[in-house]
Amino acid sequence: MHRNVEAVVQAGRRIGVEVLPREFREGTRTAADAAAAIGVELGQIVKSLVFLVDGRPVVALMSGSNRLDEALLAAAAGGTQVRRADAHAARQATGFPIGGVPPFGYPTPVPVFVDRDLLAFEEVWAACGTPSVNFAVAPESLLDATAGVLCELAAPSG
């Protein structure tokens, strides 16, 4: 098992989430790739997006079918300036590469904000430390496990 995957499994154990990693050789780097490989709706994919709000890292857990509204994230995080973290900043904050960032298991606490639309599903799929390994979890368990703030984060469609 890849060390990143093992780290997520161990982090899940510590917070009471059973992580059963599944590898998808097709790759699950994007939400669309993940939905196709796993065989679920796009909305069931958890995008773990790393942003800097007023220079501080935060993670937004988004439904795969939604696009993040940065102003909503800034308001939820109590800040004003938002920018997407580059690959280095994302790895520094979470310990994982972009495309494989899990919803928990970071080396230091990072505030987590959870897209309300994830609760529409009984099961969602999140990255498990690499761009080809994922795990299933109930959205309510994910919310509890991350101590995430449930909020409206989706940009209006259209």
C-alpha cells in the first residue's frame, strides 16, 4: 500500500472513519475521471480543493458537479482574499499532492468547509492520498470526521 494511502487509512482510524481504499488504474485525478472509473454520479465525487484565504490554507470539500464560489468560501472562512493554492502550497498544507488530497489526515489542522450538496447522497467518494485511490464514505460521517463547516459553496450554474 502506498504510504499516502496508509496515512489516510490510519487517520481514518484515529477519527472513527473506516477507510477501505480502492485503486482505479484508469486514474481519478479529476472529478469526471473519478465518477467514470468508480461508476457513480459526478456529484458523488468529493473534490478536496486547497485554497488560501487571507494567506491561510483551507480545504473546501466540493461535490464533483459543483464549481466553487470563491466569495462564498471567503465569507465562510471569515476572510476576504481567496486564491487557489499552487501544488507546493497544497502539499505543504495537507501533505498530499493535488489530485490525491483526502478530506482529512493533514499533518497540522486545516479548516475544512463542506459543500452542502454532498449531503444529497447516501455515499460519496473521496481521494485517498494518490490520484488513483479513493474510498467511499457517508457524507454525514465525512462532515463529523473533518469537523467541517457545512455551508453553501457552489457557484450558481449557468
